[in-house]
Amino acid sequence: DQVPAMRAAAEDWGMEHHTYPNLTPTIDGGAAPIAVQATGRLRPRQPFTDCAAGRTFFHVDSTGHATICKIERGVRVDLLTEGLDGLRRLAPAADVAMLRAGACRDCPAMGTCGTCPPLARRFQEAKAPTSHYCRQPGGRGEECPP
């Protein structure tokens, strides 16, 4: 278990940190898939304009790997072997992660969308219904353009 090692490293580096060792992927505490639990809980979001992930904050998993956020985990920095210098790789990774991809790339409602690009990509990769992440003007669940 690397949680104690990460806690000690963060304290040695003088970093403010929070440890959440008992997270489970659930909304209501039940065993139903997240998509089922999310039904009826989705709400309108403010338009996504930018995110400071990878620049002013980052996510560290229980194995000591830092990523720009808990959603986008493409570039992983092993803090226990690379140390704080490895975090310099996160800002360039964030620049790439914040680009719109897939059906969102040419969406005419891009300026009004409330879903961050990494989250939209995860939904697209999972073949989730667009109603789970697409918030085009005119109502939730409106189909994205091809």
C-alpha cells in the first residue's frame, strides 16, 4: 500500500493534501452502475471555458501516480520515483486534454457546452448516450451533430 508513502512524501514536500482511502464509484451507495444511479440527477452546467487542471492542481491516485485530474489520466507521473520535477509534464498534457475531440470537435454548441473535454471523451469512449454529457441549447439529450 503506497498511501502512507504518498502521505509522507507530500508532508516532506510541504504540500497541502487530502487522503480519501475508501472511495467507491457510487452516487447513492447502491450496487447499480453509475449510469443507472445518475438518471434524474444530471443538471444543467455553466458553459465550460477552461480548467486549471494540471497547472494549479492535480490528482494523485492510491499508487502515487499524479494526473492532471481524476478524469484525464493519459499522462501519469510516478511521484515516488520522479518526485516533484515530474509534475512539470502535467501542464503540457492538460493543453492536449482540453482540446475537443470526437463528436464534440465540430459541435456548433461548443461555446455553450458545460462538459469538460476529458469527461466528454470518457462518455464517448464508453458509448454512453449523448443525454449523459451533451447539453446543446434546446434541451438535454439533443443529438450531437455527426
